[in-house]
Amino acid sequence: MAINTAAYEQLIKELSEKKVTLVAVSKTKPAEDILALYKLGQRDFGENYVQELTDKETALPKDIRWHFIGHLQSNKVKYIAPFVHLIHGVDSLKLLQEINKQAAKYDRVIDCLLQVHIAEEETKFGMNETELNEAISACVTGQINNVRIKGLMGMASFTDNTQQVRKEFAHLRSLFDECNAAMHADFQILSMGMSGDYVMAIEKGSNMVRIGSLLFGARTYTK
Ligand SMILES: *Cc1c(COP(=O)(O)O)cnc(C)c1O
């Protein structure tokens, strides 16, 4: 249950040198583990489940920046819209429109990342390039005003083939650059890399990593 303080200190040192932001992924972990990391200075935390996130948001310090990194269903956006800091996994125009609607209700502009499907596995979520272009256009043309697309997010294949992983991260990086050049998107955040592959992700240009098990230990799912 205890957090890995040494791993955290080492990681923070490594990441700050490279100007990479750490999102500590606390899904399935108790509030006390989050608080332990909070006391070491960590403020960005990532969660995958809406109910779990809202419970933790209520219980924990208000200056935590909550990142939603899971697969978000449109009908649940309303629960996190009042406080969420960054939604990483926007994978459809429909979801983007719903976030826009809920953000307007709370008189907010919600920062989002578009999730791109870069892995070989079919099971992973994300947009293809056509959908990506549609979503960016909707924002550029002013149909969507209460969402700010800050960049892209992706997950590489879960494989020992590091060449494959590097190729997928490099692909996302090139899409990121293309969006900024051709679509005049003002993207700043490239969210890629987890405990097992963050070194390769940073090598390919990631500036935000989402790391869970390295800090909190392995997860046991009860759901
Ligand atoms: C769970 C999760 C992570 C963290 O994974 P670890 O391997 O524990 O670092 C990162 N990103 C997403 C989208 C996740 O669901």
C-alpha cells in the first residue's frame, strides 16, 4: 500500500530536467496514498473512473489538479465538468460536443486532449486521422467554444517489441507536429508514456507522462 518515495524522487528529478509533467495515476488506490504523494509536492493526479474520481475530489485537497485519463462516456461528463483540470481521452466529436455543453453550464472552458489510436491492438480507444481533423475543425471554426484542445494523447501497444513502441510514439509525435503546422492548432501537450514505456515516449517528444504502478505499486482490480 505504501507509495514508492524513492521512485518518485528519482522520477521527478529525471522529468524536471526534461520539462516533462508527471501525472500520477492513482486509479484503484486509496486517498491516503494520494495524500502521501501530495505531501511530497505532487499536484497532478490521474483517474480512470468517474465515480471514483468524484469521491476522491470531494475527500482530498482542493488544489489537486485532476486529470481524467480513462474512457469517458458522454452521459457521465456532467459529474466531472465542474472541477476536472484536463480530460486526456477525448475520442469522438460527440464526446467533445458534450464536454462543450457541460463546460458552458458551469461557465468554464475545459482543457482536453484528443486521443489518437496508435497501437496495433484493436481494443484501445482513439480517433483516426479523419476524426482528428473533424474535431480540430469544429474548434477552429468556432462551433465549440467551451473546450480548448491542448494537444494529443495516445497509448502504445502493450508489447516487448520496443521498436514497435518507438514507432507508435514517433507516429503520434508527427501527427502532433502536423496538427500545429497544417491545422493551425496551438497544441502544447503531448501526453504519452506510462510506467513501462515512458522513457521511450520522452525520447519521441512526450511532455506529459501518466505513471501509476511505478509510484503506487501494482494494482489489484476488484471491479
Ligand atoms: C492506468 C493507466 C496509466 C498508468 O499505467 P501504469 O502502467 O500503472 O503506469 C496510464 N495511462 C492510462 C490511460 C491508464 O489507463
